[in-house]
Amino acid sequence: MRLKETLLVLISSLLTLAPTWAANSQSISQSPLKPYLENSEFLVLVFMSTECPLCRNYTLTLNQIAEKYDSTEVSVLAVFSASMDSAQSVKIFSEKYKVKFLTLIDIENNLVELLDANVTPESYLINRNGRILYKGKIDNWAITLGRQRTKVTQHYLLEALEEASQNKPITLKQTKAIGCMIQR
């Protein structure tokens, strides 16, 4: 088992002990990540920033994934870094972009550090056991910062999710995410 996979398996116990997580429902409240892993077969976790133009654009894609799958099968969770976003900015972002997925503020960048996330949006597909099945870009829309394709031709995250939900091997397990740097 790889180091990151081992760390995610241990994530439940590590995060349960540390009161450094806040989740956004109607208000921000303390919440360990463990329930997100336990309540669905798969967790789509995406590091986001309210100031990142790519994240704003990807809310539509993430909303579509959240609507396509039953929450017992797939949970979609956006993780915002407290060093970049406040509870108020996440609330405004969620309302403005009609977010239909869960949001979480990583108060002390524990998830950022644990998963070695560097940019927003950076996506992860994690199974119920805490194993990372896919890491990287949501799709191939962004070529570089400020340069995008007119049409998406590869849906990396969605393809990995479809393969995983059909118990097939994941064809592409990692891509290099493009986006706004996460402040540490």
C-alpha cells in the first residue's frame, strides 16, 4: 500500500482527534472527514478557492456530478483553505454559483498537507476505505492558466468515477492539476 493510501486509511482516526475542521451546511460547524467516507461508496473531493476563476467555472461540472449520483453512492465535497477563504466568502460563493455539493473549510490546511494539494481546483476520487483512486484535473478544459479549450474532450474525474462505480480498474490514475496556487 502506498504512503498516501495508508495515510487516507488512517484519516478517520487522525481527523477525529483534531478539532480543526469546519463544514458548511447553513452555518460552519466542526466536522471530521470520517462521515464523508462512511456515508458514500466514493468521495469526490476537490480543493477550491472562491477567488479562483477555474473553480467558479467548475461549480457547474461538480453540480452535475452531485446531481447524477445518489449521495449514498457518491458524495461531492469542496474543500476551501482557511488561509484563502472565510466562512462568509464560501457562503457567498455557494449562493452565487448555486452549489449543490458539500463544502468544508480546512482551517489549518490539514487536508492540503495530507494530500499534498497544490492548486485549486485539484480533484481526488477516494473510495470508502480511504484509498485514492484518482488525483488531478477534473477534465482537459484548462490547458494552462488563462488558456482553455473551446470544448472538453477528456473527462478525467468523471471517467475514473464511472470506472470505479462499475468495479473496473481505473485507466488513468493521475494528471497534473492546473489552477490557482493554494496558500500555505
